Amino acid sequence: MHLLQEKRIGCPYCGELIGILIDLSEPEQEYVEDCSVCCQPMRLVVTVPADGEADVQVLTADDSF
């Protein structure tokens, strides 16, 4: 099993589609990553179920989950 998975997400600030790498070894994650286009901080909430297909919710730094 690959421990990294590439996902394409839309930036909540500029709307551009960007690629991110998800670490599949952790089933629940939350972290901040800057958009590679506009450099704004995106809050990523990641869930990795048993089948290994990561679900990513992308929020602004101020959004509540």
C-alpha cells in the first residue's frame, strides 16, 4: 500500500485547483497548508477510511468545522 496519495483540491480563497499529498498512515488529520497559487492558509481536515481513499475538506483558516 502506498502511504501517500495525491488529491486535487480547490483553494477556498482563489478557487484554483492544486495538488496536495495526503499521508494515508494517519486515519484522522487536521493541518494548515498554504495555497501554492495565492499563498493563503487553507485548513485541511482529512479522514482516511479503511479502503484508503482519503476524504479532504478544505476550509479557510477562519472557518469552523
